[in-house]
Amino acid sequence: MVVFLPSCKSVKDPDLMGIEKVRIHSFGLTESGLSFDMVFFNPNNYKLKLKKASGDAWLDSNMLGHFTVDTMIHIPSNGDFRLPVHLRIDMTHFLENMSAALMGKQVILRLEGMARAGKGIVFINYPIHYEGKQKLSDLLR
């Protein structure tokens, strides 16, 4: 285990570049299902594997829902990769911001969570932090 610790400290956190390919899978009055790809860049000189990730999403400081990634993802060295994310949306808060989407107004989208990634047999929890202004109408195309 001591041999792996120095190599763990040199791991750089992947950079979240943005969100793409937003798709609505189910639509309900209280809860809906949405999926999208989170695009990251791996600044490390070696490949990694992501076992799982989960967290919460907010839209203009209103809780939007809970997201999960439950697929093993192979992350290339010094390259971009995509995480297929599934989001369960609490529709009571989402509907409050729907007028912003219809008017083309930008909203603040925030994601907070944890991802379990590593190399070989060593896996570490990494925080997921993203906050950015997005036009909902652009995301839902």
C-alpha cells in the first residue's frame, strides 16, 4: 500500500468542460428522468477507470434532483471523455424555472457529488464540482 500512496498524490482532478446531449426519458408531474453527457478532460499522463459517480444538481439555487453514473468508464490519458449521467428531477422545483427556459434566459446550473476513479486496484473518491451559466433551451435541443 505504501508503494501506491506516492502515485495517488500525483493524480490531478479531471476538469469538467461542459454538458452535452441532454435527453428527456420520462416526464411526470412529480418526477422526471433526464440523461446527459458530462464532458471532462483528463490532465493525467495515464489512463484511469471510473467505477461510479453520484451527486445532486441545482438550477438557480433550487434543488433539481439526484444524478448517478453506474457504468464503468475508461478514461484516456491526456484526453476528453464523457460520462453518461442519469438525473431524477423533482418537478416541483424544475417548473419554477421553466419560464427561464422558454424566454431563453440563462440559469446557473450547479452539480456537486463524488466520483470513484483510479488505476489498477487503487480507487479514490474525487469530488465533482461544476457551476456555470447555461441556457436551458440550448441544453434541451
